[in-house]
Amino acid sequence: MSVVVIGLSHRSAPVELRERFAFAGEKIPHALQALRDSGIATEATILSTCNRVEIYVATALAPDAAFSELKKFLIAHHAYDGALGDELYTFAEPHSLHHLFKVASGLDSMVIGETEIFGQLKQAYELAFTHKHTGARLNKAFQRAFNVAKHIRTETNIQRGSVSVMSAAVELAEKIFTSLAEHEVLVIGAGETSEKTARALQSRGVKKITVTNRSPERAAALAAELGGRAVPFEQWPDEFERIDIAVSSTAAPHHILDRATLEPLMKRRKNRPLLLIDIAVPRDIDPAVNALDNVYLYNVDDLQSIATEYLNLRKEEVARCEKIIAEKVAALLARTSI
């Protein structure tokens, strides 16, 4: 009996493919039962988030046979008629356990070190456990993964410092507002960079996101993906009375926000702090707005500078975390003979 994993994530597949294989939460117990009834798995857990879909199983099948059957299960369950290649990854022991520990610790996340995935993984495991789809093998593996993740958070600096423009933006937001849960974000422009920045902010607690784009269809699509709302492009200035953070990344050849436009909007906001993240090239926001009280404007070069500042520190911390995980996986395998 061994633990294997099959899945696809933001590292291997675009959202258009990930969403095809997503499992609705209420349907996961049925899918787990179908997996076990098929004989593929003795134990099973399904993790399904916006960034990844993964199936962890304890199985008596040889790894190659298990991977083949799990792939067939995924395709049949979602009635997928396309081709699947490198988008789908598979791990057998000890790599499956190593992957599980990395996921739990936030080392495989879009924003390295984020903690939202820890809660998502714990919920996925508890759902499988509650419906009696786990046993000795997966219980021990997941419980050890949670312990390792907590150990890494307390014993390393993996959550400190940024490694990308998007995570630099998150760090700035947290410095200005501390907790992001009660603050609203406006995303101007619905491209890939805007989406990634919005998702990075979500990973740190943002719950309310408004999206605007010259193409209303694209704005609506991204808003739906983020669980937010879309507004017409010509109406986005009206949102400034409510929001605290604006992420702008349009293809406009000129500034779409200048001091003359923002100054009266700040008065309507009663000068509450406003973070402007301009990741457009050419820039969307006139640098002159930085002269306004309680306005904090950062462009892509500012963010990249912050990210670079922490890069070496984070590399050292990732190496430390990998070493810890390797040691914990070896110890688990030695004790349990999985």
C-alpha cells in the first residue's frame, strides 16, 4: 500500500483547464466513494481550489497502474473530451509525500509561503475523514504534513519578504492596512497580471473585489473567477468612495488617472488611505498623484525593487524548508514503512 497523487495546478495548467476539472465541494464525498468503489483507492482525499485540483490516494496498485486509472477517473468524472499531457502531474512515494508537505507549507503556491492553502488542505482532509474515506496511511501523511507546515512557519522566515511583483504588492498592502479582510479592491484592466495581483491579495484575506475593463465580457468573466463584481469601464471612478486599493493594468497609451481627477475623489473618501498599484506599461497613473495626502502610489519598477530586495533571503529560506521537508518525509517513511 502506497500513497500517490495526481493533479494539475497553476504551475502546469491555465485556469481554463483547471476549472474544467474542479470539484464542487458538495460533490466531493460522492467522488471519493466512487474512487474507492472502483478499486483504484483504499483511501482518498480530493483537494480542489482555484489554483489546483489534486487527488491523494492510498492504493495497492502499482504506481503506473494507479496513475492510469486516476487519469481515466478524472476524465470520465468531468466528461472531458480534450487531450491531457504535461498539464497533469503524478507523484509516487517518496515524491508524493514530499509534494504534500510542500503544498501544506505554501512552497508550491503562486505566492510562496502563503497560508490560505493550509486551511484549504485541512478542509479537504477533514471532509474525507468525516465521510470515512481516509485510513491509517492518509491520516498519518496529512497529519504529519500539517505538523511540518506549522514547524516551517515558526522556524523559518518563508512568509517574510516578497519574491514577485504581485507578492510585493500584497506586502505593501499589509504594511498600509495591516489586515486586508475588511478592505475592498478595484481592479482596472482584466489581464493576466491584474488577475495574479488580485489573487495574491485574496490569498492574504481580501474578500471584496470589483473589476472593470474596456471589454465588459472580460470584466464579468474575471469578476466571476474572483468571486467579485464587474462595473462598466466608464464608471470606475465612482468606486473610489468605497475602495481602499486599486490595481491598474490597462493597455491605455496615456494616464487614465491624474491628480486633477483623483483630488476630488479623495475628498469624497474623507482622505482615507488609498493604495494605488500601477502595473501597466506605459503607466496608467500620473506620478503626480503621490503628492496628495494619504495616497500611496507604486508602479511596476517600485514593486520589482521591493521583490528583488528580498529575493536572496527567500531563496535561503526555501532551501531551509526543502531540507526540513526531506528530513520529515524520510522519518515518516522509516517509521511507518508506507
